[in-house]
Amino acid sequence: MNRKLDCLARVRRMVFVFGCAWLSSAALAESHNAFVTLGNGVVVDVQNERLYTMNPKTGIEATNIATGERLWRSVAADRPLSIREGTLLAQSSAEKSGQLELAYLTAESGELLRATRLSVDDSVWARTTDTLDHRFVLQSTGADSLHWQHTTKKIQGARLDRAEPQALRTEGFLRADFSTRSVAHSDTGLRASTIRDFRASVPDGAVGKRALYSADRQHIATHRPLSPQARQSGQRYEWHVYSADGKRLQTFASAVSFSPYIIVGNRLLYVTPARKWRAEERTEINPMSVRAIDLNSGVELFKVPVKDTRYNGPFPP
């Protein structure tokens, strides 16, 4: 009986972890002209070729997409959300439930312009990282609109005679006013998209059976598994990138089959989740990252580690 309980607990842990991983990798990938979001805490300023990400330790950092150089790091907020006319809107992690902390920063230097706070239901804990029983996600769904979702779940140990507790989900919409640097609740809005919303038709003659649009829908990517002999450093798939009209642009190896991506200039940016694998006699570990591929050569130019906001333990027995 104890062995059965142990196995069930492990299965539940796996479901929880991989479920969170899917939610993370299938998060919002939206284009709003001036900027693009590639999931939780990744904002791309297309016009100025800058990348804004959650620093793995704390705060937000900005990266030059052309060079991979870090431009600045700010601890004035934690999760970048959207950008407009040189101003970055971001979320700070709330220290207690019932409040949502937001901040406006200068996109040029990360300097804090204004911090603002909104009241939310007392059951909502608007943290920027998950806990065992709470998950709060806030994402941009338009130039000035945002969608939040809070999930809470009663935690219990593995019991064969008890059903899994149901998760309680609440959600809401916000409207940002960049001119007054304020944020207010909104009765209506758009819900965050998932990677499923970016499925595309495979171009004629393209490699692979499935295709995915870029965040701005200007490009299409397909993939195929690499043979075991061709796999190196955890790379298991081969991406094939095409223009929207089907012209092949480049091919490169990746650890993931599909992920939100965008092409800025001659750089393809995409997100890879945290992963580990065995390489000969050692275990290799790579953090969650935004990776930049040179479309001229197919070579990875740089990667920017991103904070993994999922809860990864410990779990109840």
C-alpha cells in the first residue's frame, strides 16, 4: 500500500510539474506593433531591437538584440509586461494577498517613473513566482490591455480513497494608461492567447507535419526530430524557418520542438524551458532562456537566462 501511495504521489508531482511547464511554454505570444511578448516575463521591443526579461535572481534586465549585450538591470519591478513610447510597464511581486503591485520604468535605463497599487480580491496573491498552492499570471493582451488569472489549490498528500482537489480560478482585466502612468480595472478585455492560437499550415514542400506562426505572424516554423546520432548537447529537433509566403530562410537545431518566437532583423528569438540531460558521465543543466539564432548562419549567437516562475518543490508526500 505504501508503495502505491508513493507511486501516486510521484505521478501527481509529475503532472503538476509538466502541467506548469506546458502552461509556461504555451503562454502568450502576441504582437502589438511596437512590442511582442513571448510568454511569461519576456517582452521584445521590435522597433528598438531590445529584449526585456525577468532576471533569474531578481528584477528586470534589458538586452541589445543585435549584440547580446546587457544594457541595464533594475530591481524596481520583477516582470515586464508591455512597452509604449519609451515606457515599460512591469509587475512587482506582492508581499501579501489582496493587492497588485505595478510600476512604470524608463525603457532606456530602467529608472522607476511611478509605482502604483491596485486592490484585488483577498483570495488573490499576485506574486510573480508560483507557490505550491498559488499561481498568478499577468500578461499583456493589447497595446493598453492586460489579463490576469489566479489559480489556487488545496494541498493534500497522496490518497487513493480521495479525489484530487479542484483548482479555483479567478481572472480579471486591466487597462493601462501610459500618459498618466496609471492602471485601472476593466470590465471587459481579451484573454491571453496560447501557442495553439498560432498554429499554421505547413508550406508546400516544407519539412515537417506541423507549423507555427511567429508572434507577429510574419514567419512560419516547422520541425522534425533529429536522429539519435545527430543529437548533441540535448538538441533533439531541427527547426525549419520560412517566410509567410513559404520561402525557406534557415535551419537550426533546438532542444524544443515548438516555442513562441519572433524574428527581429536577422535574429530569431525563441524561449527554451529549463532542462537537464545526461552527457556521457555528467548531468548538464540549462536554465530557462531566450535564445538568439543568426538567420544568416543558423548559429546560436547568445542566450539570456530567464527566471523560471514555476514551483519545482518540495512537494507533499
